Amino acid sequence: MIEDAEQIGTAVASPTKDFFVRMLTRDIELQDALLDLLDNCVDGIVRTGPAKAGDPRPYEGFKATLTMDPEHFIIEDNCGGIPIEVAKKYAFAMGRPPAAGGDGHGATVGMYGIGMKRAIFKLGTEALVESRHDTGFVVEFTPDWMGDEKWDNLPMFGLSDDKLIDRGTRVEVYQLNDEVKSYFSDSAWIDDFRRTVARHYSLIIAKGFSVTIGSTEEFMRNIPPIVAAEFKLLQTISGEGSGNRIAPFVYAGKIGDVDVEIFAGLYRELLTEAEAEEEEETRGTSDDAGWTVACNDRVVIWKDKTRLTGWGEATVPNYHGQFIAITGIVLLRCDDPKKLPLTTTKRGIDAASNVYSEAKELMREATKNLTSFTNKWKKFPQKLEEIYQDSDYLDLPALRSLPSTLQMTTSRKIDGIKKFEPKYPEPEQEKTSARVSFVAMKSDVITLAKHFFDDTKVKPGVVGEAAFNQTLKVIKAGKK
Amino acid sequence: MSGASIPYHLRPHKSVDRRLFLDLLTRFERWRPLADYVYVSMGAYPLEDHKLVHRHLGITRLVAFDRDEGIVARQKFNKPIETCHCLHMKSDALISSLDNILTDCSFPNPAGIIIWLDYTDPRQIGQQIREFESLSDKLRAGDLIRITVNAQPHALLDPEAPGRTPLPATEKREKQFQNLKRRIGEFLPSESSPDDMTLEGLPLTISRSFGAAALKALPVTGRYTFCPLSIIRYADGEQMLSITGAVVAHDDKDALLERLDLKAWPFASPDWSDVHQLLVPALTIRERLFLERGIMNKLPTELVSELGFDAASDIPIEEFLKSYKSYYRFYPTLLTADI
């Protein structure tokens, strides 16, 4: 602390608006900025409280529509609106002032207080925010305000009584930035955004929330609301008395204050021999493998196959085509969103978070078991079909009910977590058989194919097996 | 019966589709001359399209390829000119080393490339769409891509064993949709559903999936975009979908469409959702000449009543006349000849 010297003036230390508008928006993609606006809708429902815990579809009846045109953007919801006092003091400030306190109103995902402003800056230079919770209001962002260096308070007006009667918020942005204009003119891009919402909002939509996205023209054609991307895992009933079967790995409990549920397993049958061969060459099947992570129902990581979710860490192999059937989901929930490993863009995860690194240990445990299972069967693909007999799929609500019905054991590693780790079927031949594979001249394979099957189109593997069996038979007969 | 097993000259739809492609290329010359382009296509054994682009557009830099050595040998015999290179190669290998291949064929730095990937196997739609994605990423402004893929809903399921009760339609469509989703899930339009697994819905779904793949290869904020020009479905046996489009700088897209005057061209598809149906019944020469004379000034109902029958090769004449008006100039006349 300087004590002796005389102060001769002050140096400007406040951020310039230009810095915020340019830098803040450069770090976020348009899709993520738009998802921020949607997050505000859902947080509105949670904050205003009608969504009851325990209700399987707490968001039923709530909806948001996003209209995207080269000239303007509108998002409108019926999710409760912004209370006038919150609007006056916090909602339009940059970041949440400490006086606003934590959210304290349930499991939201908004925590930094920049989502709406950042999205408006990303979209354009002129905007109207209308909202009605108690007293309806309109706040206007003008190009002059956006271009000005000063941080003047924004003007607030009364909202006419016929608007937003269902209590909700409507954000309209004009003077869109050039980049945004080109995105919104491209119907393929809009559809790509719908797919993003179908994934990142899959849990929220499955709980009844309705999101409709399209151009004005698409709305005139009555475009339907987005259908949630599904998450499901395969299970079979136990066969052959061994009790071994395909079933989800389940981990549930608390890490600190965060509720954790983890489900992992297979979402499809393992690759057949032919499929595996083709996958080596080029990716032919759509890839739904990988880990999904959701914080307070908002999916922040979708089907990840990197170190971020434990692939290629510790004893878990790196992801590759052979593991195409393995998938898992992590649900983290906490009434204080600051305790969740959320990042500001909400796509990706704060990997340094303690909660997440403990959860990741459990994820790796499941992945490791599932990769070993896949590896064991890789050698005996022809027996694979037997293990799927009487299989069915469990969707997320069915999976979430498992911890109350299964015999869960306590995790030694992490206090507060109970787990269920099923025993998967093992190929019996593993102990008695060996895999034979070799390369031969095509012309020779054809010669043998004609000899054994009178058909040159028979697969080389089948021809090889026939030749092997024939030789074996001759030798065994000779010995007798 | 798959298209590939029908003799080439008995596929009138494919023949007209190819002629329409040629007509589109002729129009494209309003934007850029094509004579110095390289033309790359599978071409099958007769190299029909290679012959056409050489004769009509004067293109001499020709490349044909096939995964089957026997077909390549036949291509070498049938090639229209010496500068047609016939390569034994799979499409993914061709795409991944396109530049090297052109150099090996002594066509380095051509004015542009026209490439036609004529796929047939419906089970490989996943690879096909990803190959299109990686090809789009390799091309420059002015290059043209044409893709043909199977768009027959039945082809998404393995044939049912003879004697078994067929699946109910809803169950069948559900299975078809699941198979399609498994193959190209990440590209599927967001609102697609099992209800789209119809002769009309599937081509539209596939076309829009190709649109999504094009967007992945050439993002909105990049320099180039893939502009669809013509999307057509037709069936000689199994239904096929052919998509033709050009890589163009974002800023030039409107100018390109205006120069080509595609509004006046009946098979134009400025959007991935504009899929045209091509109906080509096998007509006798007498029928064809009769229709050709009347098509421009008579109503379809009049023509049908004068013909005295309302369907040819299971295709309703009235329905077919709507599309015939747009392509009658390209209707193939096939004559039997003793040579």
C-alpha cells in the first residue's frame, strides 16, 4: 500500500463496451449463444417454481419458439418472465452483482449473468427485451448505445397489457451482424441447430419442454417442435444359468453436494465381422458411441470419445471403431449451480472440478469393463448372436428407476456412491479355441471356393474354414 | 431387380436423367466454359457419359474408374478417346488422392473438375454421404459434383425370407428408419421420422441429409458453399436419387443462379428440398411421335383420350405427361438393329 506519495489523479480501469461486445462474443459460437437464451427460458420455469420435483414431466406446457430470418431474430417463451425488480437491478447488468446472491431457487444452469447480453451482442446491434412476471416492461438496446463508450443504464418502458399475457419473455433482435445473417439464411444451418437442440436439450424436452425453431416461412408451414434425441441401453435376460447378461452399469449417490447418476452399457449390438472390417476402412455407420454429461438436465457434453470423458486414460484404451456400441450418460444435479462443473459456454466441462474427476473415475471403471467385453467377443463374432437373445432397450426414465430395484453395492473408492456392475457373458470358447486368420492369393481362394462350394462368391473366411476342416478330417481319419 | 443388373440400354430413366445432366452442363457453360475441365466418373463398362461430355462439350480430359478389374478392362476397350484414363480404384481412394491422380493422368491444374459418383449399394449410404462430404471439402469454386444413390425404401431392409408373413407397413417403416438412422444419423433432417420412409419421402430425406453433409464440409462462414442445381428421383427398377450441384464462392451464388437462369429450367433445384420426379414409360415410336407433336398445345386429358389408354408400363399417362413436357427432347429412341 502506498502511503507516503501524493495522489496526482486516476487511471481509467473500467472495461470499454467495445471490449465486451467484441471479446465476449468472440469466445462463443452462435449456437451456444442461442442455447444460452434457451437456458434462460428453462431457468425461468425453475426459478418461478411451478416445476415440482418428482414430477416426470415438470416442464409440460412450457414452450419457447425461435424465429430466425436474415432480417431479425425472435425468441419468445411462456416461462414465467422476469420480475420487474430483478430487471431493474440485475437482469441487464453485466454479470451477476454479489447483492443478487446465489440463485438459491433450485437447479438452474445460469450462473454468470451474462447469457442474454452476450447473445444479444453476438446477434446484432438493435434489440427489444419484453417480459412480464409481475409488471410488464420493455428494455431497448439501440445501435447508439451499442456503439457508445459509456455504460449508461438502459431505458425501460411499460409493456402494453395485451402482450405476453401468459407471463413470459420475448427478445427481438434487429440489425443482425453479417455472419448471423448468413447463418439464418441457410436452411441447412437452421436444421443443424435443431439437431444441436435435440441433443443438448434432450433431457429437458423429454421432461415436457417444447422448443420450436425455424424461419418465418417454416413457421407458416407449421413446423413441429423438436423431438429429443434419445438415450437407451440394451439389456438381456440372463442365459444358461450363469447369471451373466448384458445390462447397464449403474452408479448413483452423492459426491459432495452434487447428486450423481451414471449409466453405461451398449446402445446397439456389437459389430459383426463384416461390419468391423468395413469400419476399419471407412466410417459407415452413424456413431452414437461415447459419453454424454448433463448438469441440471442441460446436456453439456454429447457422445464424447476423448480423454475428456476418460477414454485413453489410466487403463482404458483409446476410442476406436470396435467400441462403436459403447455409450454412457452422467447426470449431475445440484440446487447450487456453482458446484457443478459448468463452463461459461455450457458446451464442455470444467475438467478440473473435483466432482467431475471423481465421477470420471466411475465412468472409466464402466468403460474399461465394456471394452474388455467387446475385446473378448471380437475373436468369436459368429457366436455373438446368441448373447442378444431376449434383449430389449431401457430408456432414461427406466434406467433412473434402476437404483431402487437393483442390488447395489457400496463403492470402496468413493463414499456416498452405490454401484451395480453386471457380469457380462463370456465366450466359452475363449479357453479352448484360437483364432486362425491368414492372407492367401485371391486366385487360390477362388480355386478352393469352387472345389468346396461350387460357387466363387463364397466369403474367403468360409472357404478357409472349409479347407481347414477338410484337412483336419483327413488327418484324424488317417490316425484311426 | 437392382438397376445395375438391367442392361444399360434398357434403362430409359437413367438415360433421360443423364441427358438432363448434360443439358444442365450446357447451361453451366453460361457461367464457365467446360472444355478445359476434367471429367471424372465411374461410367460402367460402356462409358456412355464420357462419350456424351466429349461429344457435346468437347471435354478431352476424361477419367473413368471402377472397383472391378474386369469392368476397367472393358472400359479401356470402350473408351471414346486416348486421353480417357481408366483406373482400377474405389471411390474413397479416388477422393482421398484426387490431386495426385489428376497429376498422374497428366491433367494437373485443370480449369475445373466435374465428378460423378454413381453409387448403387443402399447399405453403404453412410460411406457414400461421408465420401461426398470429404469430396466437397477438396474442390474449388466452379467444380461440379453429381451423386447418384439408391433411394428405395425397401432397399433399407434385408429381403424377407420367402414364405414368411410380410411385416406390417408401420413396423417395416420403423425398421427402415432405424437402419437409415444407424447409417447416416448425424446428417438426418431433425424432423425426419419413420413416416418419411416412402417413395416420395425417402429421396427428400436423403437429399436434405446430403445438404447437411455439404454444410459440414463447407460451413456458412467459409469462402465456398455447395449450391444444389438439380435433384431428380427416378426408377428403372429401384428408385435412385441424383443430385447435381456446384461449389461456388458464397458471394457468387446468386449471380451463378441468375446466369444459369435456372428458374426457366424445369428440373432446377435451388434448395435441397426441391426433388423432381422423372417418369419415363417405355413408349413405342408411334406413341412418342404422337405425343411429341401434341405435348405443347394440347391438354393431358385430350392426349389421353386420343391415345385411348391411360397407363403405360404401370405409369399413369396423365401424371407422366406433366414431366414429359419438360424432357421430351431427351427421350431416348431405341431401335433394334442388325449390324
